[in-house]
Amino acid sequence: MKNFMGKDGFQWFVGVVEDRADPKHLGRLRVRCLGYHTEDLTKLPSSDLPWAHVMNPITSATVSGVGQSPLGCVEGSWVVGFFTDGKDAQLPCIIGTLPGVPSTLPVKDATKGFQDYINANNPKYKETDVNRLAVNDEDNPHSTLTIRKADRDLAVGVAQIDGIYEGVAQIPTDLDITGWDEPETSYAAVYPYNHVYESEAGHIKEFDDTHNQERIHERHSTGSGYEINEMGSKVTRVKKDNYELISNDNYLHIQGISRHTIDKGLRVRVNSVGEAGNNYNVEVGQGSSVNIEVNGGNINLTTLGSGQDAGDININATRNLNMQVGGDMNVNVIGKAIENIAKTKDEFVVGNNTKTGKRIDLN
């Protein structure tokens, strides 16, 4: 046997992808090859072009879904390959794509091939096919970069305690803090060190190796995504709802200060399974306080249940217990009221002091 694949002459080609809707879902493409196929679509429509297999890298198994799917080319992509059947040129195989600078843009429903005449989507610009985020031309920035710079969250308020009365639950200083700003992207890519992937829908991945500006950036076309700057700081953006499900325990260690600003409400539910021992515990280290302020609302503490399921509200102050009431103070005790005072008790009433009972004992 003298002629077989690999020993019947190497015939290579350059061409343009015109169809990728492979009915067998193998990732094959129809390619119009320069010198082999006419550009006249009336003589050779795309539907008559042979299907070309796509060669994947050795790092992708390309078997049973393992590895990277052999998809990525779009109509209008320039490719290079060879014919596995040699001079017969009916079994093309694509080994790579060829970037360039398009001189013309595709024309929809044209009569000439070698272009994306069906959709007229690609190419989109008369500029280098290398992604704008990789080129970083200040006069021609990527639209997502412009949007990100204009969409920063600024002047985010933080919790602050106002109206601390002297002698009542006082703290050393007022806790007013103006707020914080979302950091601006540290993007400063230098060609050719930023490795960019962008999908048709506009999803983006960047692995930027620019010296002293190393970044990782991943972004959904809606704007949700994250960026890690050269110092290791991470900014995460979620444009709609965020869900996080953990099947077992969750551990979080913040070695600095944690600030949370919520524009609407917050609900925390603990022990939803109703098992004993799943407590809600808050501990503050020595030298700091727990401060709670409500602007225009109430602070409500309630224990529900009856019998053994009923709960107590316990307050244990190792030093003083200070209370100041701006209006009336109402205490309704259904059971007994017991007051044990180890030292003296002083009671000052500006108005009338009324004591009512079936019997009042004074000792």
C-alpha cells in the first residue's frame, strides 16, 4: 500500500469559515479555501463545501466530552489547515486561526463568499483582530473598560452611632465615618502581556502579566464579575441576585475590619431545623463595645413558646446598668417581681409617687 493518510502528499490551505452549524455536533466547519473554491456563491454555495474537522491541542482529550469543546470559530474567521486526503481535497482539517487587519466588513446576503454573508457579524472592525483589552490603545478602548470605569460605586455609607448621651451607654468617641469608594480598576495592560479571551456574547477573561500590573479579571456580559489587582485585592460585582449554598460548615476569617452596608432589610435565621444547641452567639473582645442604633424605629426583643419551650431574657452587667427613657417607662409583670439590692437604693420622683397593693409592708 503506497498511498495512505500521511504518505500521499501534504496539501495545506487558507480559507474563511462560512458555516458552523454542524448537524453531527462534531465542531466541524465549512470553509471556503483560497485557490480551491470559487468566491461565486451561485456556482458554489456554502452548503456544498465539505465539512472540516477542527484539530484540538494535546492538552484537550476531545473524547466523551473530556477537555475543551472543539468550538470557538465563528463565520468570518480566517483559518489554516490541510487536506487529510491529499490532492482530492475533500477531507479538510483545521489546525488554527489567522488574525489580521480586515480591509472590508462583511456584507449581508452578498453573492460572494470568503465572508460572513449570512449574519454579517464578523469581523466587526477595520482594526487588528487582537482583542482591544490586549492592545490597550488609549484612543480606542474596549467598551467594557469604559463602562467599568463609569460604573463605580462611590460614597458608600457605613454604620455610625449618633446621639450618645453623656453618662448613658457612652463610648469613648463618636463612630461617624464618611464611607468608602469602590476601587477603580488597576487595568494598565501593555502589549503583548495581557492574555484575553472574549466570547461572542461578550463574556471576558483576562490573565494580565504586565509587569507590576498583574491582574486576573473575569466578567459576564451583564457586568457581573470580579477582578484581582496586582496587590491581591479583589473586587466582586454581582449585577442581580447572588446565591451561595454550602452543604456543610462555613468558616470565614477576616483579619481586618468588616463593613457591611445594606440599602434595604436584613434577615438572619438560625437553627431552622429546630435542634437544641444551635445557638446564635456574638462575642466581642476586650476593650470594645456593642453599639446598636435605630433611626426612627424600635428595638424589639421577644422570646416565644410556652412551658419548657419558653425562653428568658437575661441581662448581666458586670459594672453599671444605665438607662435613659425619653418618654414613659411601662413594665408589666404577670408573675412575681423580685428586686435584690446589695447596697442602698435611692429613688427620686419629681411628681407623685403612688404605691398600690392589698398589703404594703414597710420594714
